[in-house]
Amino acid sequence: MGNQLDRITHLNYSELPTGDPSGLEKDELRVGVAYFFSDEEEEVDDRTPSDCGFTKDHSPAEEGPFSVSEVEYSAFCSQECIFSKLRENEDLNVYSAKTLLTMCKPGDLLELVATAQAPHWAIYEQDDQVIHLHKGEIRKDSLLEISNGRHGRIVNNRYRYRPLPPDLVMQNAVGHLGLSSEEICWTNAESFAAWCRFGKREFKAGGEVHSAEQQYFLKVHLSGSGVHTLVFRSLEDMIRERRRVDASGILKELSLVNGGKE
């Protein structure tokens, strides 16, 4: 069976010349064309705190830390681990937005979580301001306002790439403020925020060359059903599917390795 990620009929796109809107990457190799997608899956909405999956024992008013029920993952490119979200290896506790602000430094990568919803990622600037991709626009907002009852955490080490210095992270984020629709080459808030921190073009839609030699492997740790390993042709494809699983809790039938279970 072909990889379900090849299907893009649910996306709005237009074929545009590749190029970074800021011009920061003008010396990099360009490959064909890129598809710039609308940010249809963006996940910050108007939910009330009670809709976010937190019980009265874990209300948004609490400071934390506390844990939430989440799917865990690890991801590899060839044999190299590039992403890890495993409770056995790291602290996955979350905090109220107010408490999270006391822990942040400029350039930090933030993740807001809620049940039945893909996590929302942002770059912390200063005070209570974050820069993020939301509803097809790169904008600056108050973390307290966009959290809408969600709890969050700092995820600087979630991806295993070498990070840029904080001043360059902020340059990437601030330099794209105000871009919208066809000017944006990231499909979700996570890809944009991760690109700001790590500067890797693979986070952009159409940002890497597809080759048979380079494949991405996502290990999905599902409670009660073992570990399922999925294979993808690009980092962006892998991110989109992982976020879909986070939002739905359902693992669709995709291209699997060794039958998909370990």
C-alpha cells in the first residue's frame, strides 16, 4: 500500500518558486518548486479550560508540574535519532502558562498541549510575548491569551538537531512577522517554530530532496498495542502524520516497517 501521506487533496496549495521570504537563505541550493500550504490544521482555538482535557485535579489555574496522557514517539533519519518524546527519557510534565513564563528565556521553543488536539508550538520572545504561526499568519501574541487553558512546557531538546544561538532564533522569528497565506512555507506551528530554532530547511514544505536512500522512521508508542514503526519520505510528512495522531488518537494504515509492530 502506498504511503497515505502522498494524498494532499485536503490541502489548498499553489505552485510557487522556492525562496525564503526573508532572503536569509538566498545562497542555499534550490530544488525545483515548493508547495506552500494553507495552515488548515492550526490548532489554537476558543476552547474553554474545561474542554482541554484537564480534570479539576489538574485545572488550568494550578501551577504544575503534572502529567497528561499523551502518545509518545521517537523518530530517526537513517540510524540517527532526530526526535524523542519518551517519558522514560525526559520530563514530559506540563505547567500553567503563568508558571511557564517564569521558566522561559528568549528563543526557547514552547509547546502547548490539550487532549484531542495537535500541540501548538511557539518561540518565546520576552515578557509574555511569543511568535507563532496561527491561522495562516505569523504573528506575535501573549502566551497567557493564546493558551486558552492549555498547559505547556519548554521543548528545546525535543528535536536532536544542533540549535542556533538565541539571537539567530529570534532573528528568524521576528524576520517573518506579518507573513501570511501564500508567503508562508510551513504547514503548521511546529514546523515554523522548529525551523526558527534549528534553521533546517527540512521543516519547510517541499524543503528537501526525496531520495530512496534517505527515509524517516517514526516509532509510535501506543498504550496497550506496542510500538508501531512508520516510514516517510520527508520530515514534513512525518510531522504532519504525528500531529494528526496527536489530534485524533488514531493511527491510520500507512507504510509500515516489519509489519508495523515491535
